[in-house]
Amino acid sequence: MATLNQLAGQIRFQLEQLSPHDGHHGFEHLCRHLARARICSNILPATGPVSAYGDQGRDFETFRTYLHESPIANSSFVGLASQGPIAFACTLTQKSKIKSKIESDVETIMGEGTLVIDIHYFCTTDVSVGLRHSLQKWAKEDHQVLLEIHDGQAISEDLTDQDTFWIAVQYLSVPAELYPAPQNKDSEKWYFKLVETWKQAANLPENYADFSEMKAAIRHATFTDTAKKDLPFWIEQMELLINSTPFDALKRKGTYEIAVASLRGLGSMIGYEEQLLLYFDKVPELTAPVDIEDATTLWNYCSGAHRQNAIQVTLESLDNWRSSIVDKIESELRASTQPGKRCLLLETRGQLYMVPEPEKKNRYTINKTIASWLELALLVDKAPLFPLENFADHLTQFLELPIIGTRLENHPDFSKLTQQIDELLAKRHGGFVAAEKCRDRAMVFYKRGEILRAIKEVHKAKIQWFAEETLQGALLATLFVSSCYKEIGLVFAAKYYALATAFIALNSANNNVQPLISRGLHFTAACDYSIGAYCGFFDFTDVSLMALNSFSKPIDTLTPEHELSDILFKASVIRTLTKRLNPDLLRLVDDRIKNWQGLENYFDDLIPEAEREWNKRDFSDIWLALEEQTYDRPFSDLGLFRSIQFNALGVTWRFKWENTYELTSIVEEIVAVVQIILADIAGTDWYLLRTTVEVEISFGESKEFDLEEIPSNDLGRWRLALSNTESMGKSDLIALQLASTLLSHASLLPTEQFDNRIEAAFRDGLSHKIFFGQPYNVLYRKLIHKNEFESTNRSVLSNPESDRPFKPVLHHQLSWYSDLGSGYTEESAKKALKNRYENSVRPIKYTLKRLAQQQSFIDAVHFLRAQGWLDWHILNATSLIVLNHHVNKEISVNTDREKHFKRFKELSSQPEDVNADSVPVSEFSVENLRFHLWISMQSTLKNLGFELHQTTPDFEAISDFLGTRYKYWTDDIDHPDYGF
């Protein structure tokens, strides 16, 4: 048995033999399979008819068509990564001509068709490092493309990996038995025994016993890197079984295993089309749900293979196969009254509808999938033996599928489905099992980057897990929630859950959770570090180090993953940054570091190294890096008054307070609650204005608390006065009421709709999210004492670079909803514009003629048009000025508002009186026109079904909302020339 180095040498030798024996076709297949395994899974040959791929991916198809017609059509293939198209080319050209060959092929690829972002070039000869770099530089400068060269040596080494060695076996005739046995051979002893048995078998396989053994082996080889080299052997054995067995059902099962193994293990079904045709012809004869499920699964594989050009069947055949399965499922559902069988059929029907029909590649039928599974959920209580836990696992697995997973999770009823299944699981198997499924879904969402969805699922899990026997799992879930909040910039929500983890672990008699004390405290410190609250970082690091000493085992060697390594790194960065920002603050930092006994030697090496690295960078670059990597300015918790600012859902949230121990613990709790609520509602559109909400918080003389809105047309300003005694015990309720008020202020939803949504959020468990274990301020004060807080003298120190703007990066999942608003259609917009023109012109017909002769008005119009005003904006504002002038002369709005409004409506519906008093032209200034258009925007909001909850409106935010979501500043229709 060879070593890996020897094996690479053997492969290298076989590669060199390809050219003399006219092995280009085999080398192309080899490169394509290797590229699928290592670079890009979505790869198609450049040769072959374009129609084989339908209308999927036009740019990609255009490029592929060009390659098909190009001089290198027989040595290229293409892929589509998330960033853009990739081109691949391969050659057997010898070393002396390789440079000119690569340059020629690159120029061909880049000459026409869709541009690519990368070119991966495979060759059997070796390419020196110098030549590789020269070619890469040429490709970048002359063609603006990245060039990667995979020469014979690199290919040989790649083919020695467990999951790619089968490529060498199939295309280079390298004996499979040359591959070194894995170190953990005992764990796969059964498999190696089967390999040995079947390689020595004298008789042909023919019965179910043989099939059972080979099925286990072929699936193991398909999905296990160490065994993938054996797949060709097992496929051959399964083909022997199909040919020798007298059982039709066994032939079908063998066909299924071969097709799946060939596609999943080797990347293609080509060559098995006739067997598949026979397989699907028998679908009408099936009766067992498991056989129908196999047919559905295999059809889904065939559909995917067709999109990847990995099977040679027509769309018509695929469509016929699918129709036969649909007909069979529906006929069995009509015929069966057994709940268990119906559940199995409904599950299968849902799986079939996940994949679009062949002729309608982009028309998914996820609605039918969800409907089938919701029907299953209603029925499953009557089928106690239905494998409900497996079905829940399948839901999680489906979420991991490209495209399909996204469509499933975005379906409005998917959460309803998972909630029903979780409740059924809890009823059948207990809450712990349901919690595991929530956790599994959360991890899938997290891996997909759907952080908010992951947070919601883990919140469900932690509630069902919260028992002494599963406390460790619950606290790990809590820490995971904390990390998710921090990742999207909701740092105080993250800090709350990290504090709760540490506190619950500290007060538990369960020894298994003791390590989570220091982990929770360390993560709390990391949260403060991420918002530049360096005093807070040192406060919680002090407590974290005490917990490490008390509850963790001593370590001999400090690894990069250890909490201490992170503490040392962050402290070194703070110290180095302080030296650049304000050396006067070095004493503060050094005094805190000196408290960490036993770590001094580490800083002797780390700090000079950090300073050398940071001294190379310009300060503006350092500041930019801070904006990209953290959420608030450095030393944000210094100063007599402290401020927290963050952006979420389009709103800038700002909180200010005197930097005292008592207020800090309460204000941070308020911010944490606001952030938890924002994360909870982020998945729905609350029609928020892009405005700023600012709250000044202080202690007052009131026994409860007093919230006062301060008039401002630029932002929402509030003053919250707390009771020094009552606030500590009711801080969570105060935070909740304030958060609801602030959210309502920024939302345009009618009050009833807003309240209904808040109530729905509480029904879905919001209260369990904003209150966990203990209120935030209680946790804070139990872990950080007042004398420790005040020992830093943070309130008398100044925040460095306080005048320099700090603009942290906003996580995309907290972005403002900018889609077109509900009810908007082009047709309705045109109808509204027609009414606006008619209603605006009617009461100012004669005034318009006079104004058209006034240069000051014309100048104002030209100025406003340059700012984006359309004619209907000008007419609307002009009409309001005229109407208000006439009505105010008759009735004062302060005297009788109702009568004033009634008279206004009367005049607006009547043509202008030719003898009416002329409105002074000075009334039509730019400022007055703008003001009256702003006033009209409130009516526009009302007509759209919204309510404005601001006492003094933020007109800029309203204008922005209408312009972005209802095309207020861009929509127009053909209209007469009004002379201005």
C-alpha cells in the first residue's frame, strides 16, 4: 500500500501519459470533476446544445454559447459562483509551449461574450512559480481577470484527497487499492469487511440480502470521503444484481441506488437514462408509500441533474415522469383513509412540489408544499407511529438546500408549520426534543446568514430547555443568542444575555455549567469592547478573570482559542490605541492591566508588537478600521454625560444620560429592551420613518417616571425622568413602555394596527425575550459594584476625538424597509396623479395665470424644479397657499377649527372666483411653497391609510418615506402646460 506521496507520484505519472495516448477528452472530464469538488459545484461543459439548459441564467448561457463556438470549445467549461461567472480551461500542451498556450486561451475567453471574474487553468505540465506570477500579472493588467493555474503537481496532490481520489481511479486508471487505509480503520471495520467479501465473491448478487449489504456499502462510499474511491466498484456490483435478480422491485431499488450514487458521488447520471426510463414507467404500479417516496426523491435528483447538464433526457420526459408521480400520489390519497399512510403521502407530495416543473424552471410551487405539510400537521395526531421527529429533521435539512431553502423560510406560513410541528413533538416526545429541533433550525439559519431567524428559533429552544437536567443546553443556547445579537450590532441585547448566562450559571448547583460563568462574563466584556466602552470592558474582565481562577482548570499552554488569549489581545489593542488617541489616558489603561496578576509577562511581548503594527498605519485608516469592526467610538463610556447611538430599521436611536453607576445600569437595560424588540419585529414591515429618536434620561422627583416629548421638526426628542427609588424595581416595565412609545413615534401604522402587532409579538413570546432570569440592571449591579464603577473616575475624563464623526457599518438585516409600500400600483398612482392635477388647478385657475407673469414666482419654480419638484408638487403647494389665504380672511383657524376646515373643503371643490382677492406674490416664496407641500404630505399619508404619531412632524423623513416607498418624487403623468 502506497503512502500519499507515493500515490501523488503515481498520479503525476499517469497524467504525463495522457498526451501520448490522446487522452484530452478524459483529462477534460477529470478537470471538470476536480473543479466541482474544489472550486465551484455549478459547472457545465462548454460543449453541447444550448437548449439543454433552457432559459436558466442568460448571461451564463450566453457565455457558454460563445465558448461552444470558440477555438477552445473542446477544452473549456464554465461555472457560476455567487460573485459571478468563472471560466475553466485545460490543456495537455507541453512545458515549452505552455506560456503561449495559456495566453492564447485567456485572450479567447475574454475576447467576447459575458465577462468572467476568474479563469482557472488546468495543465498536465508543471508551471514554475515565476512563470505563474508573470501570467497572473499579465491577465490582471491586460484583461482585468484573476488567473489561477493548476499544474500537474497541484492536480496530483489534489487527487490524493479522500473525496477526489475516485477521479484518479476512473480517469487515470489508478488502482483503488493503492489508497492508504485511514487511521480509524476500526470504526469502519464493517465496510472494509464488505469490500473484501464482495471483491472475492464467486457468485453474482441476486437477492435482498445481497442488496442490503451493497446498499449500505454504496451509500457509505457515496457520502464518505475515505470510501469514495470504491464507488465504481459498488456501482458495478449493483448493476450485476439488477441483471441477475428475478425480482422487479429489487431491480427498481438497485436502479435508485446506482443513479443516486452516480450523481451524488461522481457528479453525473449520464449513461443510466434507459434504466431511469424503465424505473419511472413502473410508477403507476406502485402502492407502497416508501416506493412512491423513492420515486419522488429520484425525480428530484433527475431534475437537479438536468439543470446541471448531468443527465441526457428531454424536458418532456422529466415532465411525464413527474406527472405520473403526482397522479399516483393523488390517487392513493383519494383511495386511502389510513392516517399513517396519508401522512406519508402528504410528506412526499410536499417534497415533490418543492422543485418546479421542468417546463417552468423559475415557477416554484412552495405554496403547495406548505399546504401539504400543514394538512399533515392537522392529521398526524391520529397517526401515532408516523415518524414525526424524522419529518422535523427533514424540514431542517430542506432549509439547507439552495434556493429551495430560501423560498421555504420566506414563506409566510413556514413559521406556523414549524410551530405546529414543535408543539406536536413536545406533546409526543417532550419539550426537550422540540427544543433540539429549534436549535437545529437555528444553526441552519445562522449558517445561511439569517441571524434574526436564528435568534427567534433559539429563543424557542432556550424556553423549552430551561430545566435543571438540561440547563447546560439552555445556557449554551443563551450564549448563542448573545453572539447573534452582537453579530448584527445589537450589543446591549447581547450583553444582557451574556450577563444572564453568567448569573444563572453562578447560582446553579450544577457543576457542568460552572465554565459558563467565565464565558458569559468574558462575552459581556467583549460586548463593551465592541462599542468602545473600555471602562466596562475592564470592569467585566476583572470579574471574568476571578471566575476563571475559581471555576476553571489551570492551563499549561495558552492557546489562541482560550479566553485569556482574547483578553490579552483586546487589552493590547486598547493600550496601543490609547497611545495614539490620547496618551493622557494611558494611566487609566495601565492601572487596570496591572490588576491582572500573572499576566504581566504576556503584555511585555504583546504591547510592543501591537505598537509596531499600529504605528505603520495612518490615523484615518485606524479610525476607518474601527468604524468597520466596532459599533461605537473608542472610550465611549468616558465623560460627564454618556451617549449611546445605533441604527436599526432605518431609525437612529440615541440615548443620553449622566454617567453615573445607577443611571448606567438602568439606561443600558432600556437600550437592551429596545434592541430585543427591534430584533423581534425586524422580519415585518412596520412602516417606519427614517428619522432620529433621541431620549435624555435622568432622575427626577416623580414617584414613578415621567416621559415628555420635546417639540422638534428635525427628530423625535424625549425626556425621561426616573424615580431614583422606584425605577430599580420596575426598570423592565419602564423600558418596555418607553420602547413601545418610541417605536410608535417612528411608525406610520394606525394605532389599532400597531397595538395588534405588539400584542401578537407578546403572544409569540416577546415577554420571555425581554425578561430572562433577572432584569438587566439587577444583573449589572450584582456583578459590578458601585465602588468599582467609580474607581475609574470615568465621569471626569474626556472622550478622545469626540468631535470626529463615527459611522459604524450597519448589518444588512437591520436595514430600513425600502420596498414599494402596500397598495402601490402604477395604475393607482396614475389615477391619484390625475386627481391631484384636477383638484389643484380648479381653485387657482386665475391665480395661476397671474403668477405665470411674475418673475419671482417663475424663479421659485425653476429653483424647486432643480431640486426635483414636479408640476403637480408646485400646483399642490400653490393651491394650498391660495386656499389658506382666502379661508383665513374669513375664519381664523384658532377661533373655529371645524368651521375653518369645512370652508376650506368648500373652496377647494369650487372653481376659483375670477373676482377673488389676489394673493400677494410674496406668499409664493420657495420656503412657503415647500412648507405647504410638507403640510400636504400629511394628507397624502392619511389617504394611504397611515397615521402620523409625531406631535411636530419630521417633514424630511416623511418626504423620504413617500419618495422611496410611493414614488412621490418621481411619478408623473402627461398634463397641460400651465404657463410656468
